[in-house]
Amino acid sequence: MTINNDPMRDAIVDTAVELAARTSWEAVRLYDIAVELAVSLDEIRAYFREKDELIDAWFDRADSRMLQEAESPGFLDLAAPERIHHLIMTWLDALAVQRKVTRQMIMSKLEFGHIHIQIPAVMRVSRTVQWVREAAQRDATFMRRALEESTLTTIYLMTFFFWMRDESENSRHTRQFLKRHLTMAAWLGQKVYGKDPEKSTVPHKQQIPLQFD
């Protein structure tokens, strides 16, 4: 993930999302963004080579917010399913301000015939899932790691698509949906591999509030 604090880069992303909120993501054009910001297309190109890269930048923000949340006091005191729940919901909450536009972004990547967009999109999903695992400090290896990654990827995608249509307050239905699937996955993992060993190196910190219901 690239750390980029350039105000112009942020302004381009913000403007693109705002324009999409007024019309649709499909209708947004790079020249519209340039006109809105009173800059040239070449200045836009210096930050984004194509419109699709704006979607990656939008999701990068959610990744960053999620990783910042992992530094919160008490986060590592949570059980593994609670950590993952908190991380995924933090990621979704970062996008919730523009849920409709986010949904349109995803649908644009799934359009038939856009293989050149869909393959990178798969890699984008994998990258976010890996950051969830890192932030949750999951350290399984070999077959257990592969199984955990596959299961988490499935749950993450199911939750994301559920969230895109969730109109409940504070995404309450999504939180419940995610909790059920993580609880089931944790139960199955214990049946197959046994209980996760406790990490004695984790320092005790003050607990943080977690909406796990």
C-alpha cells in the first residue's frame, strides 16, 4: 500500500466521488474532474493513469483507516474473531459515507468483458484480506494459513456484498451477518486444528468498545 498524503491526490479522489454522487460512477470522466478542480488533464494523469485507479485509491483509504484502528488501545486484547470483525467493519464504515457510489464502483469492475479490470480487482481483494490478517496478527502457516485465507476471503466478500444493500442503522444487519459467519468459522477451525494458542507477548491495554452484535 502506498502512503500518499498529497492534497491534490486527495482532492482528485474526493471530487470524483462527489461527482459520482451527483450522477453516477459510470458518468464520471477524468475531464470532468479536471474542470471541477480547474487543472489540466495532464495534472490528473500525474496522479492517476486511468479512471479505474481512482477506485483503488478510494479503497486504499479504507485499508488505511482499518490499519489505524488496529493500533487502538485494547485491540489486541480481543479474541481473534472479534479483531477480524472490528477490522472488517471499520473498513466498511470508512466507505459508508458513499455506499451507493462504492456499490457502483464494484459493479463497474464486474461488467462483462472487462477482464483487464477484473483480474486486478481479484488481486485487490487478496491484498485487503492480507492486511486484515496482518492487523489481526494471524500467524498460521502452511495448510492452516491457506484454509484461513480462503475462509476469510469468502466471508469478507459475502459481507461486502451484503453490506452494499444493507440499509439498517449503523449497518447493524451487516454486523450481525459478519458475526455469525466468523463465529461459525472459528468453531470449525477449533474442530479441525484445536484452540488458538494465546500470545504471551501481547501487552495488556485498556479495552475498546466493539460492536459485535
